[in-house]
Amino acid sequence: MTTHDQELFDNTCHPVEFQRELPPELRARERAKHGLARFLKALSEGWGTFRRNPLGVIGLSLLSVFALMAVASFIPQMIDPMYNPMTGVDPNIMGTQGPSWKHWLGTDFLGRDIFAQLLVGAKVAFIVGFSAAFMAVALGTMVGLVAGYFGKWVDTLLMRLADIIMVMPGLLVILIISAVIGQLTIWNTVLIIALLRWSPVSRVIRSQTLSLRERAYVEAAKVSGAGSARIIFRHIAPNVLPLAFLYMTFRVTAAILVEASLAFLGFGDPGTVSWGMMLQWVWKTGNMFQAPYWLLPPGFCISLITLSFYLIGRALDEVVNPRLKKEA
Amino acid sequence: MELRRYLINRTIQIIITFFFIMTLLFILFRIAPGDPSSMIIDPHMTPEDVALIRQQFGLDQPIYVQYLVYIKNFFKGDFGISFYYGEPVLNVIKSVLPNTLLLFTSATILSALAGISWGKFAAWKKGSVSDVALTLTGLIAHTLFLPWFALIMIWIFSYKLELFPLNGMVSPEIWLDPECGFWAKSLDVLHHLFLPLLVLFIIHFGGFLLVMRSSMLEVVKEDFILTARAKGLTDREIRNHHAAPNAALPVITNVGLSLAFSINGGALTETVFSWPGLGRELVNAVSQFDYPLAQMSFLIISALVLASNLVVDVLYAYLDPRIRY
């Protein structure tokens, strides 16, 4: 970031202000009201900017469709157990068969309903994407705050570590780990993805923290006797959160892609139906040339959900980074 | 001389990173349930036999001795014997490494060149139909799920149209035929290379294009572009000689950062196309519990990523004099 960006960034992120002396319980309520109002105002302003970006709106609409799919994933198996994506088998169909009224997208090699699997895939993608992204961003933000605030050898050590992790080919690292540990469950996968993907976040948060810690209000907090933890979490963290939030959208995509690739290569959790798993089945059972109704939907969903998060991320970038607003 | 110091620094950092990765790998294999000999030991063996095997593998040594032996063997090129192939891992890796380098470097260079020149063009004609078309194509190509896209390309071009081979790198009938000379063989490899290369190209050029476009839009606002215009230079000259070289710098950094990402993609592409490369060996070794091969192909891939990062740094320092001071 240039100094120019820095200035603009400063104008958008107001430091948490000092409160006048009020009784503690009143002060807390006052602060909560004040904080909530400001948060809502910032949110509506941000939404105004976001709404004017057509690509961002397209991304958000796409994402709503996937969210609907994830929510609807419980319905088919309630209608009839044969629609269970994992165990349900149509008694009349032994193998893969094209779309019909009974099975909108056809059935897979065991006679399971592909549409039901697709819906559950959306749920799994959201769970994997959001939990891995949340952990990665939380970890990256913590590391960035600590490195930026304490500086010196702490900073050097943490940032060297971030550099090392940054150059590791994530998918292959997970492969190697699964070679050693054996079959990875979906939660192990999520955890490893998070551990491998926090470093870009920590770099950005660190550079923000470096400038924030030089501010007068941090100085004031220090003089009034606040400890490092309080300064970091109460005074610096709120100002880097918008940026961390932006990074979360990009981490979500990365996590979904890694999980899908892993499942595609045959190292997914055998207890879950993910889109990557569906592709692995159609590929490994040799149906890819015969069953386009089975090959096309899962990959289409993975690509579209990636696209939608990417578009949302770019639009959010404009909200968080006002410099870009003028350009568009 | 500043340049030399910068490069020495970077080299040292990269060597440290490599040692770090080696150590992590060592620890990973040691904390794993069971020890490396459990693949060979079976329950019928007597405790004496087990002890003998452990001694042969050096597993009775203290852990730091094992670590030093591990490091020493790596630099001696003694990577152990592959369980699956039954031959030294070094030979396996030697035979597949050139194939990976061929596919990977050609794909990276081609997509970077295309991304830079198209991104330059799109930014220069900002808002025009060609800009919107290029940017949207780049955006969509960038987000395609690679293995799925590869399967669809195989389906269309190899299965339906029968233009390219389904998989592999060579056709045995051409390579076993003594009549066929160097050109016929090269042509055969190119024929096999085309589709995986195309897939990697389409997936990767989009990222370069998007970065180049936004970086170019920044550079165009700079004063020196105004100066160039005031001097009466042609539009084309300003674009190609004043704006583009400056805008390309972030793209080069991006090449470095996305290398790990494209190596992942390379492994997926190699697996789908059965391209006999390092990434596919790693995937196969992991599913066959071939630990020595999995471990070493992972280390060699990491070394490749690090070496290419170093190349990118050198290139960057060479292109941008500011970095040297």
C-alpha cells in the first residue's frame, strides 16, 4: 500500500473514541448503542457502494442460489428415502441413467439421485469454505496484529514463517499429510487448509497494524496504562476488521477449491458427498464420456461458486478500499 | 553491488525455507502412527527379526542421528527404494522430472505472455467492447475448476472430435518403430502436449490478465505518461514502451506467488491427462502408500517452487532498479 492508500484508509476507519466518564453499566450501554449505530451506518453505506457494482450483485445473486440449494438439501430425503444422497438407491434403477421426472438430473453408478447429491454438495461447500476461511482469517489476523504491534524479532520471526508457508503448494502438502495420517475426515481437511492459508492475511493485517500503532490514540491508551492485549484488541483490531472480512471471501474460494481437488483425486472424506467427490465418481467409474448429465453439474457448481465469491470479493474491495471507487 | 547483496540474501532465505520444509517432512513422518518399518514388518515375524529390520533401517538410532542421516542422504541423492516400482526413487524422479518441467514452464511462460499483452490491450481500451470481452473471459477462465475443465476438453477434443490422444505423453507404436526419427517423435510429444497445455493456459492466463489490467490502469495515471504524451510520442509507443514495462512488475511478483498454486494445478492436470510427471507420481505414490517416492517427489516439487521463486526475484531485481537500493 502506498501512503496515498493509507490516507484514504485512515479516513474510513475511525479509531475507537474515548468515552467520557460515566457509570460503568451506563457506559457499556452507551458504547453498545453507539457502536451498533455506527456499525449499521457503515453497513448501509457499504451496501450502497456494493449495490452499484453490477458484477458484485451478480456474484451475490449466484451465491443466494447456492445458499438456497444448501438449505433445500434436507428436502429430497424427507420426501422419499431413495433420494438420500449417500445411501438412497432407486430400486428400479441399478446403474447410471439419464434425467427423468423421478430423477431430475439422473442417477449415478449405484442408482443414487444426482440432484440430491448436488444439493448436499452446496451445503458441504459452504461448511468447508466458511469454516476454513474463518479459521484462516482469525489466525492470520492474530499473527498480523502481534507481528505488527510488537515489531522487532517477533515480527521478523512471524513474517519469515508466513513467507515459508506462502510458498508451499497447499494441495500437495495435504496429500503428503494424508499419506502419513491416512484417510482425512472433512474437519481435518478444513483444519489443515486453514493452517496453510493464513499467511497472505497476516501480511496485510501486519502492514495496517504497523501504521495504526503509531497513532496518537494508541499512544494515549499506552500512557493511560492499557496493556498490550487491550491495545491490540480494543484499539487496533476493530480498525483492521473490515480488511480481514474482505480477505475472508478470497479464503473461502481457496478452501472450496482445495477440498474439491482433494476429493477429485480420491482423498476426500468417504462419508461426505461433495461436488469434488461426485466428479471423482463419474471419472473413476469410467462414465465421463457416457454421462454428461452427471459430469457437467458438479463442476459447473464448483466453478460458479468460485466465480461468485470472486466477484463479491472484488466488489467488497471497492467498499473497503475507497481508492478503487473512483476508478470504476 | 547492492544487487548482489540482495540476491545473496534471497538465496539464503530460500535455502533456510527448504531446510524448514525438509525438517517438517521429517517430523511429519516421525509423529505418524507406527514407524516407517511397519509397511514391511508383518505380525508373523519374531521380535528378533523386527529388531534386525529396525536396525537395518537405522530406526534404533537416536532421533537426531536419523535426522542427520536423512539430510546427508538427500544431498547424496540417495532417496531410497520405491516400494511400488522396486527401483531407486532417484531413477523414477529423473525419468519424470523433464516431463513436468516441459509442461509446467511452457504453460507458465505462455500464459504470462498472453496475460500481460492482452491485459495491456484491455486497460488501454478501457470500457470498450474488447476490454469487457477480454476481462470477462479472463474472469471466467480464472475461476473454472481445473480437473473438470480438463475432463470436458478431453471429452470434446479427444473423444468427440478425435483430434488429440486421450492421455499419456507418447504413442508406443511411434516410439518403438525404429523407422521413426527425431522429428516424428517430437511431433508425437507435441500432439500429446497440446491439450494439457491448452487447459493450463486457459486456467492461468486469466489471473495474469486481471492483474496486468489493474496495474496498467494505475500506471496510466502517472506523471511520466503525461510527459510522454506532451512530448508527442505515438499512442502505441507510450503503451508499449512507457506504460507496459512498469505495469508488468506486479505481474512478475504475481508469477512468483502463484507458482505454488500452479504447481497444484499441474498435479491435477498431470493426473487427469495421465501425463507422466512429478505431480502424478506424487498422487499415485500417496494412494499406493509408497512413502519414499511420495516424500521425495514432494521435496523435489518444493525445491522446484523455491527455485522458480528465486528466478522470479532475480528477474524482478533486474527489471526494477528500485529494488536494488
